[in-house]
Amino acid sequence: MTGWQQVSRREKIAYGLGDTASNLIFQTVMLFLAFFYTDIFGISAATVGTMFLVVRLIDAVTDPLMGLLADKTRTRFGSFRPYLLWLVIPFAVCSILAFTTPDLAESGKVIWAYATYTLLMLAYTAINIPYSALGGALTKDPDDRVSIQSYRFVFGMLGGLIVSLLTLPLVDYFGQGDRALGYQLTIGAMSVFGVVLFLLCFAGTRERVQPPTDQQLNIRTGMRSLWQNSAMRTLAAVAVFVLIGIAIKNTLAIYYVKYFLLREDLITEFVSLGMVGNILGCAVANRVTRHIDKVTAYKALHLIAAVLSAAAFFIAPEQLLLAFALYFLWSFFLQMATPMLWAKIADVVDYGQQQTGIRANGLVYASVVFFIKIGIALGGAIAGWWLAFYGYQADQVQSAHTQYGILLAFTLLPAVASIVVAWLMRGYTLSQTRVVAIARELTEKA
């Protein structure tokens, strides 16, 4: 469309590499950090659950401030790209520290875990919010946004696949029987790889969508514009429940395989199959939205995911093939919705500019990311508390009661979260026809 420059495949790949880098850490945290804390470092499940929630509450301050800072940044590289260059090394260092296990008393271990996990989350906020906002600055074309986000999440999930396939084998290889050392060196290797990928993302992308030249943005006007944006409020609530479900299921995947299916030897295969489902789902999202409005598709995909997750509740431990198949299908359909969610965030930025005259790209993305982190924190906390409530004992044979609790949380709680998401989306009114009209209006005014 005239005035809307299409983003090349090469640039979409470069943008996607940034999410590969992010997911080398993000997926490690989602899949392995709780297990690392309970079974390697020796912290109780209840303490870990509380820590996941407490540390994420810090984001209530840091996320909007980071988004505002990025919006106000002006350099020859743009507003968002420079942070990929400036913060990539601190992010790598904080990742390694979080998976380091000094020889401390129990209270010292808890303090160390809180301190290093907090640093990791601060570094993740500082680099990931500008990276996420960059996706909304690559093009004005609403139809191209799903494609950009599809590339992003395909490459992001490739990072997750690397994590799921290689983490445990690398822990064994590097650790040579010392699992704590193995985890530290594994995350170190992944962090170095992530540094290279972030730099490729920085070099291969360009910012094309700029805020109005006369825009005066501060925290007061920015927060007011967010509150006035009804679509933003809906997406914020949706983000919380999406990530509650994902965090619970991903956190408990290892426990499910080890303690319910009783096949610890298949943990890598199980989580890797889920990552393959994630990749394939993200890859076909753009094709789906060519034929179905992305709001309608998003609601339907979450209902499908709810049915698949709930169905796994009825699988017996010996039905391995069926357990693997349902986890793969859940991952496929749920992650097909992810690029649609992130494309809708860019639509919400346009809608906010139309309604208030303020284009707060970084602040909008930061706000949604904040609610995503709240969902992750709640999901991780619920998983930890749930394990403690059902009497989980680290690295021990679990009782039938504990096995039932793991099964219940792994299957039914994510299903409930997806049903809530579909219900919340009833109030979201930015159909594809409407967002195209808004984008045209903003282009004509520019």
C-alpha cells in the first residue's frame, strides 16, 4: 500500500534473531529455573514460588519507566535499537549470576537467589522492552505486522528449542557430575551466543515509524493516554491470563514427566516436542490471519488450547504417546495465537495515537510486557505454592497425592486460563478492518 514500506524478509529474520537471543534466557528461566532452585540449589518450592512473585512486582515501577525512557531516547540509531547494543553484555552477565550456586547457608542461598534473580529481571526489562517496541516501529502496515511477529516468534521459539534440546545434555557435558557447575557453564555458553544474536538484530533492522515531531511525552501524559485506551486495558488483562497458563504448564512440565509419567529420561524429548509445536504454530499464524480476522482467530485458538490441555488430565502415566501428542498440539495451537497478540499491541499503539494524539510506542509495549511478567510471576508462584501444598519433596519419590496435584495443575489450570482469555477478548473491538482504517488515517495526517 502506498506510503507503507514493506519490511524485507532479511530484516524480519534479523528482528527475529533478537527474540532467539531473549529466549535463550527466557525459556531457560521458564523451563529450568524453578527446578534449578529446588533440586540443585536446595531452596524450598514455597520460597521459590514467593520469590517469583515478589521479584516481578519490581517491574511495576521499572517497566513503564523503561518504556518511557525508550520513547524519549533520540539517537542516530533510533529510539529502541541502541539498547540492544548498550545492554547486551550486562544482560549476559546477570544471566550467568542467576545460575551460579555459591556455598552458602540456607538463608544466604535465599538472599543470593533474590539478588541475582532481581538483577536478571532488571536486565531483561532494560533490553527486552526496547526490543519489543522496535517491532512496532519497523512498519506502518497493519497486515505486515503479523508477518513480522511470526518471524519473531518462530526465531524466538528456535531459541527455546535450543534450550530444551541442549540444556540438560550440556549440563551433563560441562558438569561431569557436578550439576551446579554444569548449569552455570551452560547458561554462560548460551549467553555468549545471545550476545552475537542481539548484535545481528541491531545491525539488521531500521526504525521507520516515528512519533509526532511536536509530541511532549512525560510519565503523567503517557499514563493518562494508556488509561484512556480501552483496547490497551483489554490486552493487559489478556496478557496476565495467557502467561499464567503458560508459566504454570512450562514450570511443571519437568515435574510432570519426572514424577507423573515417571520417565525422567524423556524430559528433553518432551519439552523439545513442545518447542517444535511452538515453532510450527508461530510459522502458520500469518497464513491463518490472511483468511480469518486475527481477533476471531485468537479467541478460537485459546478455546482449542483449553480443550487440549484439559484432555491431558485423563491420560494415564503409561499412555506416553498420547501425553506427548496432547502437549505438542497444545503448544501448536496456543503459540499460533502469540504473533497475533503482539501484532495487536502495535494496533493498540495506533489506536491510542488516534484517540489521544500521543504515540507512546515504548510505553504501550512496556505496559503489556509488565502484565505479561505479572502473569509469569503469578504462574510461577502458583506452581511453586501448588507443589508445596501437595507435599512435593525435591528429588524424591512422590506420593500419589503429590502426583495428582502435579497432574491437576499441569492440565486443568492452563485450560481455565485460556477460557478466561477467550472471555476477555469479547470486549476487544479492534478488528482488522478497523485497524487498517486507523492506520490510513494516521498516514494521511503525518
